[in-house]
Amino acid sequence: MNAPDHKFSPAAVQFDANVIAKLTTSGPRYTSYPTADRFTPGFGYGSFLEAQAGLKMRGGRRPLSAYVHVPFCDTVCYYCACNKIGTRDRSKAITYLAYLKQEIDMQGKLFAGINRLEQLHLGGGTPTYFGDRQMEELMAHLRRNFVFAPDSEGEYSIEIDPRTVDAARVRSLRTQGFNRLSLGVQDFDPDVQKAVNRIQPAEDTIAIMNAARDAGFRSISIDLIYGLPKQTMATVEQTLSKVIVANPDRIALYNYAHMPHLFKPQRRILDADLPTPEVKLEMLALCISRLTAAGYVYIGMDHFAKPEDDLAVAQRQGRLHRNFQGYSTHAEMDLVAVGVSAISAVNATYSQNEKTLDEYYARLDEGKLPIARGYKLDHDDLLRRLIIGRLMCNFELSVSSIEQGWPVRFRDYFREELAQLAEFVDDGLLTMEDDWVTVTAKGRLTIRNICMVFDRHLRESRLQASNLSQPQPLRYSKTI
């Protein structure tokens, strides 16, 4: 018998330390499927042009999303795993902006006629490394190449380092068209801040949040990290208390992934200063308890939002989406990304730009988009991407909706995956009915583990490594 009307409801997430300890492993965050480690150099500039031309030939009229990567930072935070360049040589920003505008011109010409933009995100690095005039120049250039939806309809966000702006700069950002802010906080404790090389007094951050509200920003998000050096249960409790009083609209709560073999700045963090895995789980439980008690809705993964925030509303209405910037309120759109290392998602393809400035500039000097690698999704990839996306965003999956849209018999096509999911059912993390796969409140924190079951590429790479008796490379952070 089919389940009745399954409309997503934001039931409280349930923390179970035993289950989490059992399932903690490394795995993808699924900001894309397949994940970026599947991209190959065989997909280049020509492949992107072919994908874009196919989109235009179909008369695509879907709105676009855009991402701009600004890699520069004044100082490097030791925990950071982003693609960034620590420098105080401001001339680098002048050069970079010139090349960025060149890439925007090229993309603008390609998308002429189908260039309505409803979503824009500036990330880094530190986007506010650009001065006020440089940011104004960048935004004006984007508007010359793309048609921006009205402010009331579009979502135009920027990540800022509160140490790099004042109230006047915040007002200027709003005037330039941004209507959402994301602020890096991580932790308010002075000893923790010193240990990660990010001194940022709480009163300064809160002043910037107040300035953003006064300037008319529609949403303010802050980033927190648990598991940092020198953190204790007491320091996390104090930071949470200050955050709840500051009252941001959204909170991203990340688990610090200590991978010094991949990220050089993390080598300055002493292992002895890190909380134990057991304490980190206690920190996670504390954060969930305090934030949900304060009225925040658990969106998924590591995101919380006020019930009236667009993110929570989109989830309740079944239109939440996940992309390279995380959870999004807009339906799936083609994503045009510019800047060093930026990743575009256009017409069932992914394409990533060169990762170093020299290579990025060299490609543009050749008159080509600076695409270094990418991936073209096949039928199986698209189906699995849909399934993973629905589980990530809605915590449930309708079997009949898949079968109506795809030429598969779900239980035959995913026979192996359904067998693996039985273990999650036994642990009380999933329920499986005739027509529905539903993640329970206790299973929501394990959503990455559940989605990994449907990741064919991950399964094949792990099988290959096992057959060759090779250890699996540490590409991913811990799932919980």
C-alpha cells in the first residue's frame, strides 16, 4: 500500500551518539554529483562550448545562477580549506579584476539572449578584498553582461570578513545590489581565535550584523566551526549564547576537518590542541540542542535557519536545491562560474577553471575560457544526482515520481542500493515503504552516509582500491 501524502515537515533532528560513532567515515558533501574528484582534463574549453551551444539550441529560457570567486585574503586562517591566496599586495587585485572582467565578457556573449540572472554569489577567499570602487566596477560589469532579476526576486549574496568592512562599506554593498550577507565567525573565544590566526572581537561582528539590518539586507548568515584547536564545551556554549542573541537568519555549523596533508595552513595547528572525537560529538549535540531550542530549523547537513527564512520556506514547499554554494532557495538553474578554480554547471556538464593565477591568466590571454577539467553527465549520473538531491533537501524520496520521470523500475535498477539501505532501516535511520524512502529524525545527521549508497563512482573507486589492496585516498571530510 502506498504511503499517504508525504509532504516534508521540518521535524526536529535527533542526535544519537552511538549511531553517529558507528557511521562516522569520510565522504562527499554532494554539492555536486558526480563529485569534483571525478572531473577529467578531457573535458575542456571545446566541451563547454558544445554544452552551452546545446543549451541555446534547445531555446533554454531558464534563469541563470552565477558565482564569482575572489581568492585573496589579507591573512590566512589556519583552519581554512578554501582555494585562497594570502597577500597584502593590492596590485594583485587590480590585475585579477581585469582578467575577471574579460572572462565575464566571454560568458556574457555566450549566454546572450538567455542571460537572465536570478542568483549571484561572491565567494572566496575574501570578496571584500576588492575595494569599494572595484566592487562597484565588478557589479556594473556583470550587469552589462547579464540581466539581473529585480531585487525582490533575485538572491544576490556575498561572503564578507567582518574585519575588512565597516558600516559605510556594508551600506555600499547593499546599494551595489547585494541583498544577502554571509559572515565568517567560526568562534568568539579569544584563545580559539588566536590558535586559528583569526582575531575577531564579537562586538565588531555584531556591529556589522546590525549595520546590515539597518542597510536593508534581507538575510544574514554566519558560519561557525566546531572541533577547532583550544575549543572546549564551555567556549562553544559561550559562542552559541552570543550567536543566539545576535539572531542571524541562517547559521552554517561546520565540522573542522583537519587534513594538513592537503591544506598547508593547517600544519600550524597542533594535534594536541584539538578536541577529541568524543568531545567533538558532544559539541555537535550541544549546538543542535541550543539552536533548535532557540527556534532554528534544521535544514540539513550543517545548516540551520529561522522558520520564516527563505531557506526554511523553500524546504517546506519542496523547492530546496543544493549546488556548489550549498543549499539554495532557487530551483535548479544552470550555473555560470567565473574566477580562478570556479566550477560551472551548464547543460548536464561541470567545468572547473584553472586553479592557479598564472594558468588562469594564460588561458584568458589565449582568448579562451580558462577551463582546466570537467565532466559530462550520462543518464545514470542524472538519475542518481536527482535522487541524492531529493534526499539531501527533502529527506525523502518518492519511488513513483522517479519511475514516472525515468524509464526504470526503481526496485530493479537500485536493487543493490536498497539492500544496503536495509542496515539504515535496522538502525532506525530510514523507513522504506512501497512508494517512499524516508529519512527519520535520527537519520538526518547521517544523510551523507545514506546518499553515499547511491554514489556509483564512489563505490567503484573503493572497490578498485580494495581489489588492488590500496588505501583509499583521504579526499573527503568526515560525514558527521
